[in-house]
Amino acid sequence: MESSDATLNADLVQNRWRAREAPYGDFIMFGDGSLSVMSLMRSSPADRLHDVRAESWQWWHLLRATAWTPSDWMDIDTAFASCAHAGSRALAGESSAHGSIGWVALARDDDHLTLEWVAVSCSSNPFAEVALDANTVTATSTLGRIWSFPRNAPQHVKITEDPAHAWTS
């Protein structure tokens, strides 16, 4: 089946997940076949526009679709980190074949790693660490940015900088 001709449903999403694939762009793809389109926004205070130490990042939720047709897919071929908690597993890594793009996923910790959601950001570095607790999936990028995804509402992710990697004045 040609993916660009098919409106996605839960079965196709799960098959794509098992094939280690996700839509190309800034998205959260949910295991039920729905999709949240996001935009990664960087901001800086007006008096420090070119100072990376003053940057802040946020993923803005643009829209949610329950039926959609992907225009392009990417491999989420490398998992650098995995963490299990109470029947769920968080995974994080990169799409090395597509310019070292970062991804984070939450799945059931079953035989099939049934997908709950996967977040892909073409604007992010790969994710080298991931942690999971009852409320949050926390992933740290190779650039030191910490992404905190609420488990049940990953589109409300917060992005901060790791104090251990913070620049000194």
C-alpha cells in the first residue's frame, strides 16, 4: 500500500511504528491514528537576540487531525535510550538517515511495543536520554535541551535547557 494514498488509521499507524517509521516534520503521531502538527519556536529577549544562552524553546500546537494523509515518512532507525515504568516504555533516539532528527515515543511495554504516541521534530537534535514516571516522559537532546512531555497530552511539551550544560557568563 502506498502511504501517500492512504488516510491513516490505527492499524496503519501501528504498522508504521513497527517498521520504525514516522511522518516527516514536527508532529506527534498517536497510536489511534490521529496526528498533532507542531511548530518548534525559538525566542530570545530583544537585547540578546544572538546569545544562545538566552534562547528559550517551545513547541506550539498548531492543529490536531483525526484523519490525515502523510506526504512523507522518515525512518526512526536509531534508539539511544529506553526506560520502562508501570507497563509503559519510553524510547528516544534519532533518524540518522534524515539529517539526525530527534524523536521520542511512549509505548506499552508489551510484546509488540504498542504505540501510544511518537513525537518527531525536524528542528531537534537527537535524544540521548529518556526517563519515564507516572506523569511525564522526559527526554534530553544531545544539545542539552530537556523536553518534558505529559504522558496523556504530549502536545503540551515544555522545553528547557539542562543546567549541567548551561553556558557560564
